[in-house]
Amino acid sequence: MLAAGCTSPRIVPVEATGVRIDPAQGVASVAGDGVELTVQPSAWRGTPSDLGDFVTPFLVNLANDAAVPVDYDYVSFRLFDDARFQYTALPPVEVERILRWRAQGDVRLAALSSPPPVIHRQVVPDVPAGWWGRYGWWWPGWPWYYPGYPVLSDIYLHALPMGALQPAARLEGFVYLPRLRPEARALTLEFHHRVGELSRVLTLPFQIERGRENPTGG
């Protein structure tokens, strides 16, 4: 349904001090001050299936064993490549905007808001603008293109909730980061958060395994 210029890369965790890795699952975890961060890249199985061609989804699990809440938001998740280029997590609504603008063909939408409740497009001979037919109102140049548009509900359903993680609580969901630069080969994920009144950062390193790219680049 959605097409991109090149195959999405595979991201795998890298061994580092204090980092635990499950090579079979491609999962990495790190802990500090009672907070545990577990990340599995290349784990998206929802709809659209090619989400990784447009953004970089990370499956994140957070556990709070501290005695106070842990506060974080989208800007708490920052990814840096080997040139220290920064990618900051995107809210699901921004991911939806990216997908709608990059969709091709009949599913491409030219507007960002929700479509009108009922729009019927029909092929008619030369008719004046604003013509009313038996199928409904028809207006040349209306920005919505049918027969449909991408089903994107999984992006919201599987997103990591933002806000405060209470003591003894755990959360899991996807964090969406921008699409990686073609020249990126290594990544560092930083999770900036507050444990009570204390500012803390947990870090996980990754490397990028790229498949064959098509002639258009990407």
C-alpha cells in the first residue's frame, strides 16, 4: 500500500558495559536508579507492515522499581547516529502525517485533517463546478482521493504511553523515530527521564545492518 525508496535497515543491539543483550530476540536492556529500559528494534509487526520504510519504530519496555514516579515524554527518546545526527521521537499523529503524505496512487491524501463523512467521486461528462448528481455533491479538485486511505490505527494502539510511570509499574509500546540517514552505520539511544526530582539518562548502543538498496537510493 505504501511504497518507499529503499528497504528498511535491520537494527541490532551492541554489547556495552551495563547492557544486557538477548541475541536471539535482538533485545537490549539497561537499568539505573530503579528504572529499567528494554528495547527491541526491528520488531514492528502491525499495520502498515512497511512502517519501517518511513520511520524507525523501537519496541520499548519500561519498568519502575523506584519509590517515586518516572517522568518522560517524546523528547526523552533521542537517537544519535555515528555522525551525532539527532533523531527525536515522534508522536503518533506526526507518524500518521508522514505516512499520508508519502502514500502513493489512489490512497494519497492531499490534506491532513479527517476526510468529510461521505464523498462520492464519479466519472461524468463535462459538468459545471459544484454539480449535484444522484450520487452526491461533486466538486472538481476536491483534495481527497479515493477509493480509500491507509489504515493507521495500529500506530496509535501500539504506541508507548507518555507521562508518568508509577512505582512498581511497567509499560510497553512503540516509540517512533525519524527515518535514518542512508550513511548511518551505528546508533545510540538515549532515554532522558526524571526519577522524582533527579534527571537521569539511560543509554543503549546499536548497529545498522543494511540489505541491498534499490537504484533510487534510500
